[in-house]
Amino acid sequence: MVKLYFAMSIVDNFMGFDTVHIIWACHRRKEPVAPYNQLIVAYDILREKEKKTNERMIDRYFTENEIKELEEYLLTVYGWGLIAYEAEIPMKSEMHEAASDDSLSNNTVTGEGFLPLFYEPGCNLRVRVIGYYNFQLSQPTNCKCLSLIHRKFGEAFANLLFQKLKFPAPPTFREVVEEIYAEANLFVCKLSQEDMGMDGHIS
């Protein structure tokens, strides 16, 4: 059975932000690395739209040789490391539509963006590789402010805390949340369903 990998880099001081997570993906793979019915669970019984969705998702993963090439390229060109995780193959079928990566334009409002390596002069990777990043999950370099997403979680948490304790709420929670972070480096994050166990506790 072919092995496929999910890849990412954790980069400091990227476009003015610290600890930026860049998710790497193969962009528009020309041919699958193996027959799709070997890579995707129940592929043969999926409807055509579901097949396309799952094909698109599995095509984004890297083979072992592609990972080695990407690791060497990132280290040589950028000085970045690469973290690779082996994907579970065959992949469980997904029924929701895969996010499109047809448009590689950056969104200055949401802080999301793409880093297409295949546009770079001298890039000789065997597959087209793009990186995806989101500054909302990152911290500005040398800044005592929270990232936008953590500030929102912190404000929501503080609001609920005041309600539960039946304390009068301050006019705004932003200053309180920012002050706690600046003094104690504490912030609030929100767990996904995958982070929680069946009993509702962190797994």
C-alpha cells in the first residue's frame, strides 16, 4: 500500500508574524499516485460529485519522495523545517465539498493567503506545491497583542464568566483580555470536536 503524507512548516518571523503555520499541499496533481479505489474507502459506490471531492482531497497529500524533495527545497531556499505526518490510507470518504484552491489570491481581511512555490524561479519540485497560512492564528512579531481569533475567544470567555458569576460586566472585554495576556501570557483557545473525547473531555 502506498504511503501518503500531510506536511506543514512552523515559521517564525513570516511577513511580520511569529509562529505561522504553513500547510503544504500538492496543487492539481496530474495523475493519482495509485488507483482511487485503493486510496479512498468505498470509492466505487460514491456518487460522481463525492468522487470528485475525495479525489481532490487525496491528491493534495505527498508521497515519501515528494516529501523528501520538499523538505530539502524548503531548507535550502528558506531555511525552514518540514513536519510530515503519515495519512491514514485508504482515506475515509468525505461527503462535504472540498475547499477550492483554484484561486490563489490572498485575503487581507481574513489574514489568509497562499504561497505557491511553483511560481518561484528555479523551483524544480516534481509536483506543484502551494502553502496555505492564516495570520488570525498567529502572533504579530514583538507585539503584546493577541491574535484576532484568540481575542474573540477571550472576549467570549470573559463575557460568559461574568454572566456565570453574576458580576456586572465591564464596558468592554478587550482591554481585560489584552491585559491578562500582556501580564501573564494567558489566552483562550477553542477546541474542535476532534480534540474532545466521547465523554466531552480532552482526548
